[in-house]
Amino acid sequence: MFIQIFVLFLEFFSFTVVFGGNCQIEDCLFSVDNYTCPESYTKVTRTMGEYCIKVKAGSLDTFGAEADCQTENSVLASIESPDEANLILELSLTATSTEGWCWVGAQRLAACYGENFADYACQPLKTASFRWTDGFTVGTDGFIFTDPQPNNLAYNQNCLALVSASSSYLSGQNLAPGSLGDAPCNMTDQVVSYACGQPATISST
Ligand SMILES: *[C@@H]1O[C@H](CO)[C@@H](O)[C@H](O)[C@H]1NC(C)=O
Ligand SMILES: *[C@@H]1O[C@H](CO)[C@@H](O)[C@H](O)[C@H]1NC(C)=O
């Protein structure tokens, strides 16, 4: 009995030494190429690992969009980098010919509810007001706003959508293609698409 326990301990110890203490054993045997996305998703590399993104056309509010993403085991996808913002813009422009807003996974922090740009307590405005909700996004590089966004104009703009439009469509507006705007989570007006995402998984083949 004691010997068996000792052998188990040795096995555990050798795994820890050979594969390193910081990664799960199966992660250490696979490279990023072994992580795959479901068909119709695009794979991106994030700090936390490989991630899959898809943009679907539809004029839903965030609750409907989140529920639809869940039918394919996804959630609303957040944005980790300017490259991902550009990717979501391109995927959205491809998914629908209508220009407007594409929901992404973000929520205004509860401490920042009911404040607008004039009396805003959450500073800096562009990076300290929201959190990413997909559970797989690190940092604030994906919070890309053009002034005066995020302005919380109606004091209830607690979700974020990406501008899915060309610069000519936006002419005269303070919005850039692929940048973000805050909007009421139940908005459907001008919503044309939503980004779904899920971590990539190790393919069994
Ligand atoms: C990971 O993918 C590579 C390239 O497809 C393949 O050669 C390798 O066998 C895979 N690794 C494992 C552990 O399956
Ligand atoms: C969204 O919710 C607010 C607050 O509950 C409500 O006043 C508004 O009418 C709703 N808007 C839509 C488009 O449903």
C-alpha cells in the first residue's frame, strides 16, 4: 500500500517535471494547430488560448443574440485586439449587406450605471466603464471608441456594439468602421448582426 502511494507520487512528480507545472498535461502535448473551430468560425489567437469567432446576421437585442449564440455552444464574443475588431467588421459586412450595429460581448460595470459622459465617475471613460463577458478576453486593447463614445447618452446604454458600416455610410457621424458604441441592451433598431464566440477545442483526429 505504502509503496503504491509512493509510486503514484513519483509518477505525478515526473509529469510535473517533464511537462511543467503551469500547463495542464494535455495542453502541453498539443500545439495551437491542434485546436480547431467549428465550421463557419474563424480562429484567432488570444492570451488565454485559441478562440473561435463567427458573425451572424440578425436584428436581435443582446438577450436574443446571446440565446442564439448559445444554440451553438457560444456566447456573444468579446474583442481582445484591434485585429479582432477588424475581423468582426469584415465578417459582419460579409454576413449582411445592411449597415448598422453588430453586438459584441460586453457589459457596463454596475458601478458605472446611470452615469453619462458629463458626470462620469468611471475614468478613464474608454477603458474603465465596461467589462468583457465571454470569459476568454484579457485587457483593454479591444475597447476601441471614437469620441464621444461611450457616452451613455440615455443613461441606459449598458451594452456594446461594433459599427458594421463603411466610412462613406458613416459620413458626418462621429463613428468609425469597426469602432464601438454603447447602446441599450434591448435595442434592435439598426442592429444588423452579432458576434458569437467559443474557445477552440482539441480535435480528436
Ligand atoms: C497535432 O497536430 C499535428 C499537425 O496536424 C499532428 O501532426 C500531431 O500529431 C497532432 N498532435 C497530437 C498529439 O495529436
Ligand atoms: C428597453 O428597456 C427600457 C427600460 O426597461 C424601456 O423603457 C424601453 O422601452 C425598451 N426598449 C425597447 C426597444 O424595447
